[in-house]
Amino acid sequence: MPSFNQRLGLTRYEADEYYKNALDAYKKRDFDVALDAMNDAIELMPRKAEYLAARGFIYLEDGEQKRALDDFHAALVLNRYEMLAHYGRGIVAFQDENWEEALAHFKDAYYADQTRPETLYYLGLTSFRKHDFANAIDFMERARQSFERAGDKRKADAERWLREIQRVIERSGGGLLPPSS
């Protein structure tokens, strides 16, 4: 039988407050405070995949890849469509130069939430690393447009990558190279 606090939604409210505090601390790059707040949120709502994925992302930013992967895995067990968990696993695979795994996770992240330009950006970078220049240009241009609509300064990064992809294509004789396997 649910507790009085659970029936009133107080546990969820309190967990959401900890989550908001964690995000605020994360934005300030105060990972210790962010992790403490996420731990409090998870203690109250241990089956909320979003909280586990967010803590995993904080761990990833703090350089604790093993803990990050553990949280991403736990989040995906609870919700196999958890966007941030797929995105985080894509980042790890990208850093490890495991292009196939990175591409698979970034695609899953994109399918889970098609509004995030970061996912398009990494789909573009991963496609570029795989020498799939047609998709690299497509994803990166879509990321650039999304960054532009949001007034996000990362638009300049996307524009630089678009120029780099074009240079590589031109050096290859102007034709698109087939994707590497």
C-alpha cells in the first residue's frame, strides 16, 4: 500500500526538486553538488530512468566513465527508449572510436527525441568518421539549422564541420566516398 506521501505525490515533487537542483549545479560545473542532488532524487524515485541517465551523464562529464555506463545501462533496463542514456552511451562509444556502436546509440537517441540538435551533430560526426559523407552532410546541416533556430552558439561548430566535410569530399575528387564498413 502506498505511503501517505506517495499518495499525495510529495515524494515525486521532492525528487523533482532534487533533480532541478542537480541540473542547476551541473550547469555551474559543480559535479559534486549535482551528484549529491541526483543521488537524493534517485533514492526517492529509484525506478525513474531519466534520473539514472542524468546521473550517468554527470558522471561522464566528471570523467567517471564506468559509473556513467552503469547508470546508462540501468536507465535503459527501465526504459529502453531513454534518450539521454542512448546519447551518453553514444558519446562513450564515439570517444572509444567504436563508430558502429556510437551510430546505433545516436540513432536510438534521435528516434527517442528528434528535437535535440546535439544528437544530429553527433550523427554527423560519426557518419563523417565512417566516411559516409552524404549522411554526414545531411545530419550536420540539420544540426546547424536546429542550433540556428535555438540561437545556440554551437551553430559555428556545425558550420566548421560542414566546411571540413566539403574539403574532404573535394580532396577525394568531388565525389562522395562510399561508407566504410
